[in-house]
Amino acid sequence: MAKRPEQRGPPEFFYNETEARKYTQNSRMIEIQSQMSERAVELLCLPEDQACYLLDVGCGSGLSGDYISEQGYHWVGIDISPAMLDVAVDREVEGDVLLGDMGQGIPFRPGTFDGCISISALQWLCNADKKTHSPPRRLYCFFSSLYSALSRGSRAVLQLYPENSEQLELITAQAMKAGFTGGMVVDYPNSAKAKKFFLCLFAGTSGVLPKGLGAECSEKQDSSHATFTNQRIRFRDAKGKSAKKSKDWILEKKERRRRQGKEVRADTKFSGRKRRPHF
């Protein structure tokens, strides 16, 4: 079974000159990228009467940016692969492109963007490609800087290919910790090939999470996405620390131990849950 791209090495090395050219010349890849970009922009729910300024994280060769430009929006893209950005420049995309590692944060002023999309990039942050890489820390750095770069009331829609449920839990936990609310929207949940995951995040406000496409009935639609909020913040003490023995306190302690290189059990829905008394 062929490995997925993120399992073959760091993105800046995987997407070399050869892969970058191949990616941009593959008609099937272009069609898929365009379809996912269209869905991501749709989920942003942008106002129709204004030209918005969008951020494209993991912009690559600018295929997503092409769709953004077609809709009359302005955009800036950031990507870690120099080869992919070289292709974007050669293609004379309409947006500006920037070389940068999303795991080190989004280098823009607060409130710069009216929305953000990302296609097939977020799952790369779940890998530790270097000894200094900590997936939870890199995810939090990305989400916290993204939260700052977005105008209040705007959205970020990040399409991803999660490897397992643990990755989804790690990603949503760090997004919540950074201040976002929202959840995972799953299109065509009953199809092995067409199934797509979109992390739909709200910055500074709580919105109604869109329903996934392709669900056969409302009951299945309700089960096709997971929501999360930042309500647990109220359980922190006056100094901003989580209450001792609380679920947040336990998760933070486990994360510290992971950063120290210690072996820690994986987080689950049962982490920090109180046991029933035995009689």
C-alpha cells in the first residue's frame, strides 16, 4: 500500500522541483484541488457585497488561489516548499506568496484577513520531522497566530486528511485552546472515496456549524460532524491556570511530559473522567 505524502518525509523535501511540476500538471489533481477550494470558500460564508482579503495556508503552486481570484477576492499564500512557490511565481498567480513554516506561526498583523482556507496541509503538523518538533506545540503555535491574524467574526476552513481519530482530537484540542470555536464538517461521510474533512473554525464568535454534504438524512448529518467550544475555560482559576485534577489540568500535564520526551498514554475521551464510586 502506497504511503501518503506526509508519511514520506518533510513537505519542503517531498515537494521538490519534480513533485511540484508534476502536481501542477496533473489534470485530476487540479480538478480535485479546485473542488475542495470551492467547498472551503463556500463554508467561509463570505459577504457577497465586498471583496475580501483571504489567507491560503499551504498554498503550494497557487491552484487554490486561482479559484479565490476567480471569485473576485484578494489573497496571500504561505507555503514551506520553495519549489512549489517557484511554480506559483512562474504561473503568475494573482495573489502574493510567502515562504514560511505554518508550524512556526502565521507572520501577519492582528486582524489582517477576512477569512482563511487551507487544502491538504494541516495534517503535516501532526508529524515530528525533526527532534525539535512537538506536534501539539506546533499546532498551537499555528492556531494561536491564525486566530490573531483573522478579523473577529471571520472563519477559517481547513481541509485535511486525518490519519486517525487521535489526530482529529489533537488538532481540535489545540484549535480550541487557541480560542477558536467550531468543529469538523464531514462531506459524504458514507463514501470511502468522496469523504472529505473540513475543520470549520470561528474566530471571536460562535456560529452555526454547516452540515456536511451527502448525508442521507438529518440524523446522519448530525453525526457527520463534531463540534467543540471553549466553554471549559470558565473552570480556570483567577491566575488562568486549570483547576487541579480537572481534565484540562491532566491534558496540560501530559502535554508537558510529551515535550520532555517522556512516554505518555494517548489522550482519549476518557482522559480525566471521574470514576464512579464502587460500593
